[in-house]
Amino acid sequence: MERPRRSNAVSFGKNLQRERESRGVSLESVSEGTKVSPRYLQALETGDHAQLPGGVFNRGIVQSYCRFLGLNEAEWLKRFAEFSRTEGSPDWTEFAQNVKRNRVEMGPRMRLRWWGVLLMMLALGAAGWALWRYILKPKLGTLAVAMASPSEQQTGCGRNPSNKTPWL
């Protein structure tokens, strides 16, 4: 197995890419086999660490990549740690920056979406109320009159004729 040269993160990624290409494996098949997004794999191979999710996720990506290709995981993880300078204590500042960078900012379009959701909820509530008030409630009232026994209708027992909604 070819040992990666030690110069910078780009050479680390290029060495990974060479190992993958020497095995005749496409980036898409690595992505499918590892369940890692192709953009993260591409960022790893090009040495663009700013595009990686950060923290322990980067180590997991490298580990999955190496496992899929049949490379020595421990050796490549050690080299990755040297290149990314994260060996030892974790860099929580970098992790926090990556989380912030990957979050969606709540801009004017997002606020407009929430106003749209609120408007839809109000419209659904108004439609439900109108359905109840003008369609269901009158039908239930006429159904109650029709279900009353003939003796109750003649004598007026159990129902007040002036009351439009006997049960509601």
C-alpha cells in the first residue's frame, strides 16, 4: 500500500483520491457505500476542510472512507489528525463555527414563510368554523327533529319548538 506523503491537507486528500482511483472506485460508489454526502467526500479529497461538517464528523468520514476502500484506518486517521491539527483536545471553536455556518439564517424569506404558515392556519380554522356553523350544525338540528318519535312531535314532549338547536 502506498504511504501518503506529509506536506499539507491537499496532499492528504490527493493521496486518498489516488488510493480510490487505483482501486477503480468512483466517488459516487464511495458515497453510496459509506452513506456520506459526495460534497463532503469531494471536500476531503480537495483538502477543503471548511466544507466539512467539523469535529468528530470529519474523523467519521475519513474512517468510513478508509474502511470502504480497505485502507488501514488507524494510519489514515493519524495522518488526517496531523493534517487538520485536531489531534489531542478537540477544537470546540472550529466546531461551533461549523455549526453556525451550516445553520440556515432566518432572513426575510424565512419570516415570510412563517407568516404564510400562520395565514394558512387561520384560513383552515375559519373554514372549519364555517363548515360547522353553516353546514353541519343545521343538518344535525334537522336530524334531531327527524329522529324524534311521532308521539313527541305531536305532544311536544322532550322538545321545545322555539329552540332551533335542541342538542347543540
